[in-house]
Amino acid sequence: MKTKTVLLMALALALFGAGCNWLAGKAPGISSMIPAGPKPANFENASPAEAAKRINFVPGSQMEIRQTYLGEGAKIADTLAGDNKDGVRIVTLERFAPMVYAKLSWKLSSQGTTSTEMRTVKGGVENINLKSSHEFYPPAYWPSDTVDAKDTSAIWLSKDAFDELTKTKHATLFYGLTDGLLFGDLRTAKEFFDAITSLNNQVLEANKTVDSDWAKADEDYSDWTLKVNGQDVKVQVIKASNWFGEIVVLNNPQNPLVVKTTFNPKLQDKSLLKGGDFLTTLLSYEITRLDNVQ
């Protein structure tokens, strides 16, 4: 019988660049020159609000995603891991047209319990709708293939959703957790199927009194620490939540990245949701690092 950790990684794995680094050189009789072109973002003396808006993605920008339990421990795990990327999903942007379109590729490596050999799976998501979608595509659901985003905004807010949330403090946000179109081969795993069935039953019950997809943003912005291009940067974020849980969104109209999602901790009560622990670990994530940000 496999352990829950092994099952989780198996599901996440099996079912579910570098930019321009210009170096200025000096030589006798030749002045220092910096070639024209994209340069790494500069966050020196930037307020959190300014820093958030300076995070611009280009083809080759990367991010690291860690699955979490109840949204905790990702930054600590990142610090302790050093260069070890076991269980870290590394996402590379192939195309990024702000507020319109994105395409990404990803790889996820895990170390077996009986050997030191790392297993790596790869995939991609294309046709990400950054213009009008109100639905996410959870990273845990991404299959090891290049797939269509199915009119979702993946791990961003679309322009329409961002504008609605920032202007009115409310928005309809579908977290994608119960969307059967996004399950892929995960639906064949009994533990996942049982947990999702139980979750769907809870959604039906909750919708008798609330709109489970109606999200409310905090009145005030919050500060958040991200490691960007190798340095800790304090950025401004929007925190919003609905019945399914909380999201943390970069306050940047050009790049409203969902840097963290936390599954509703109230659903940990086993009398309410079968497989709640499993779903919490599978569906909660945090983006801990951004690289090649221009």
C-alpha cells in the first residue's frame, strides 16, 4: 500500500529561459557598454505597490510552484531545500501577452522512496485566456502533455476578473476544483474521485445559502514577500476568498498572478468532506520564486 505522499506525487506527476543576461565588460581604452535590450527588473527603493507593478513577464520568465498543506510551509520548504527541486513545479513562459494570452511549459521532478533517482514529467498549457475568463486551472490538474486551457485563466486573473475584483471588491471566481473538464486522467484515481464526489455534495449543500463562487476581496491591500530574480522583494497583493478558499493575487493589472491558493480549512472536518486532507494538499499551492523578470 503506497503512502499518501507517494500517491499524491503519483497523481500530480502521472495524472495531473533563460532570458537575456547582459554583462557590461571593460577593456583598456574601451568604455563600459551595456547593450540595448531587456534588463532585469530593478526593485531598489520601490514601495510594495511599485514593486508589484515592476514584475513584467517575458518569454523565458520562470516561476516555482510548491504544493502546500492548508497553504502553509512553502517559503520555509523553499529556504531549506536550497538547490533541491524535488516536488517543485518549474513553470516557463513560452508566450505572454498581458491581459490577452499566455502559453506555458512546466516540469515536475520527484525522488523515489527506494532510490535517489529523480523522475521528471513535463507538460504545457496553451491558449490561456487572460482577457475575460473567470475560471482557474489548478496546477495539480495539469496533465503530462501540452493541453488547451479550456477558456480558463490558469494561474492568473483575467483582465475582466481583475478589474471587477479591484473596482467592486467582489467577483465571481470559479476555482476550477469541481470542473470535470479539467480533471483529465485524475478522474480514474479512486481517492481523487471519492474526494471530489464528496466535495460536490458539499457544494450543493452550501449553495442553498451562499453562492460558493462569489469572491470578496479584503478592503485593504497586503504586503507579500516573493523571491524575484534571486532577491526577496516585498510586493503588494490582493487577498480574496469565496467558499472554496482564499487566493492571493499580485496587484499588477498587466500580470495579476495568483501567487497562492488555500483550500477552505473548514472542510478539513472529516464528517463534512471525505478526503479533505488529500484535497487540501493537492489543491493548495504557493509560488515562491520568480526568475528572469524584466
